[in-house]
Amino acid sequence: MTEERLIQWLKASIFLGLCLLLLGLYFHNYSDYMQSLGVTGIIISAACIAFGLVFSLPTKMYLTFLLVKREQQQQANKYSQESDK
């Protein structure tokens, strides 16, 4: 898998995580149906929030690591090209 493809998958994972977080917050705060379910509704909304965190946070850290690594490589290439001149 190429680095560009991996970054696209990570961005999609972040988007999915944020959507799940927002869905869980909506269920918890605004959905009357979830309130009528009682404890089961709380568990459903908490599960949406938990899976949203699982999908969003680790991928953000890994994506940041990849972007920092790429920037360092670009700077190293830039300095080596300047020293060759």
C-alpha cells in the first residue's frame, strides 16, 4: 500500500470517527427515542462515542507522524540540493 493510499484511508477513518462522535452526542442530548429506551439508549449513545474516539484519535496521531516524517524528508532533500549548487 502506498503512502498516499494509507493517508486517504486514515483521513476516511478520522471522518468516520467524527461522524460517530456527533451521532453519539445527538443520541445522548437530543434523541427522545434513546431516552425512551432507558439504559439501552445510554449504552447505544456511549458505544457511538467510544467507537468514534477509537476511529479518530489514534489515526490523527499516526497521520501527524507521517506528515512530520514527510516534511523532514522534503527539508533534507532541499538542503542537499542547495549544497550541490
